[in-house]
Amino acid sequence: MERIGVFFALIVLLLLMFIPAVSFAEEAEIKEMKRRIEVLTEEMEKLKLGAVAEPKYESFMGLGPAASKVYGVEKGLSIGGYGEVVYYNYQHLSKKDFANVARFILYGGYKFNDWIIMNTEIEFEHAGIGNSGSKEPEVYTEFSYLDFLLNKSFNLRTGLILMPIGIINEYHEPTVYHGVIRPDIETNIIPGTWRDIGIMAYGNLGSLKYDVALVNGPRANSFTNSTWMRSGRQQGAKVNADALASLVRINYEPLTDLLIGGTYYSGKADEGKGGDEDKSTDREGNINLWEVHAQYQLKGLYLRGLYTRGSLDANDAFKSDTSLKKVGREVEGWYVETAYDIMSFIKSGSEMSLSPFVRYEAYDTNKDVFNGQTRDKTLDRTVVTYGIGFKPHPNVVIKADYQSRDTSSSLSEGKGTNLDENKIDQFNLGIGFIF
């Protein structure tokens, strides 16, 4: 019996020693299972967030926030875009009011790897109809290029590229500029939206950013007196590649919210499209265009200014062409703009913004003309625009403004032989969005 008692005691002792060991093992397994579940849950949350999270809308090397989306993805396809709908109420009975789906844009980008990127913009203007009578389509490839991101100081871009000139030409999405209409000067002297086929090197050198491009030049037989070289943009369509141009832009950012810069463009304008017969009677010219610009932001305060000047040295065939009469030998323009976001006074910390603004423009696309021609004073214009922009969301804007327009001519406002259409004031409304 004594041996049985000793044996039983040993069994109990072993059990008491074994049970905690089992408990500790189970506890370790449970902890490991919990850890794995937590890791799995975290990964699922990442996938979920990745599917629905709002991407960052940040500008890349001067491009608009939506146009820059492809630079923020890790790899693969990126889709973005923007749209604008506008209404103009002309303050004169000689001109009918105007409403328009100004443009709808689709950006398609593809990141092949961390240094090769394709970016393309397809633009549908005027609801995709160029002529409201014939219903001709108006669809453009606004840009389409390959970027080779070699390093911070030197990169290459080639294809159909936006010209890095002025402030608005690259950075032109409706949520990033004030007013329903883009500044006249960055439309009629600096052509907007200006794109050409070519190759461009760009990069950052500390506080300096540079762009150097070799591109095709404009079409000489498409110049006009009111918008100068704007209609001469070849836009990547059957380009006359005999006409070449070069461009250099330097931007300097001594402070985070201060930018000072300028661009110089020089090139040849030639008649006709690519593949046409090259004739000695073709209209030709040499274009020089330069601009300087600055912008500054401090909390809600926003300041911007630009000055530009251009010249055209044309051959006799160009100057004697009556269809091109009064095309300016020299053009000039400038504007200043200020705005202030007052939303912080209404609702502190809100993502919304409410920005009254005013812009003053003075420009002349007929500042000097060729011998034998007379300056058109209706093209010596001033525009004062004052209005407000409301963003209920950073990517959505509702705009309203009034434009007081005048010229140096002695004619009255309105249309007709003795009337000056450039003196008609207008009230504008618009909505815009990016995605």
C-alpha cells in the first residue's frame, strides 16, 4: 500500500508539472494566432484603403494636380481628368449670351517602372462639337509623351508636350486659377493651351528648376491680328517639321511660397503642313517671345503677376498677304492678380475655401505693325476682372466674376463697322472639377 501511495503521489506530481506546460504551449499558440490575425487584418485594411482612398493631388514639375496623378502611383495605370461648364452674359444687346460645356478632359497615364512614365490627355471641347451647325467633332490629344526620370537634376520628356511658358499653360485646371476665364494674356499672346512635338530636358538644381526644349514651330499662314500666333499652333497634327523652335525656362524658389521665373522662346514659322510642297513663295517668319512671372502665397493671401513681349520678323510673302493684314510685328502684355481665402474667418480648419479676387490686364497684339500697315487700336485692350471662387471640396469649384473690358479705340462698344466688340463687358459663371 505504501508503494501504491508513493506511485500515486508521483503521478499527481507529474500531472501538476505537465498541466502548466500544456497551458503555456496553448497560450503561446493563441498568441501566435492572434498575431497572425492582426497582421491579416492590417493587410486587408491596407487593401481596402488602397481601393477607396483619395489619391494625393500634387503638381509635378508644373503640371496640374490631376495631370500629375500618374507620378504618385507605384506602378501601372492611372486615370484622372477635369471638366468645365461656363456661362457668359454679355452686357450689350449686339451680342447673344453664351453657355458652353467648355471642355471635358481624360488623363490616362501608365507607370511602366519607377523611371519610365507615359502620360496622355484627351480633350473634348465644346461638348465634343467644334461647329454647332455642322456638328463637326472637336476632340484633341492635348499632350502625349514619355517621361524618363533619370535623376532629380536631369530628366527627359519626348512626344507631344505642353510648352513650359508662363503660369497657366501647364497649370490650367479649373481649380488652380482664379476666374471663370483664363487670363487673356495667357491665351492671346502666350497661346493657351500651347503644345508641340519635341523633346525636353528638365530638372531641379537646388532652388532652381529648369526646362530646355526643342520643338516644332508654328504655322505662318494661320496667324491672326487679334490672337497673334495662337492659331498658328500645329497641335501635333500633320506637323510641318521644317519649322523648329527652342525654349528655355528658369524658375527660382528662394522660399517655399515664392516663385520667380521666366521663359524665352525663339523659332521659325513656316507655311503649310508636313508633306506639302516647299515653295519659294511660302510665307515665313521668325518668332521671339519672352515672359517673366512671379507668384507668392502667405496663408490666405495670393499674389501673381506676369509680363510678356513678342516680335515677328516676316518675309515679304508674309507681309504682303492681305489675309494676314495687321498681324502684329510686336506684341506686349502684362497682368497682376490678387486673391484672399476668407474661409478661415468663417469656419476655421475647413477644407472649403472662399476666395474673392481681382485681376488687371493690359495687352496689345498690334503694338507695332509692318510698314504700310496701320495699327488697330481695338487690339490695345484692358480687362479688369473681379469675382469670387467657392470650393466646397478642394477638387470642386464654383466661380462668378464680372469683366470690365476696354480698348484705346474711339469706337463705341458692340459689333459692326463702327463698333468695337472688345469693349463689351461680361458677367461670367462657371463650375469646374478635377478627379
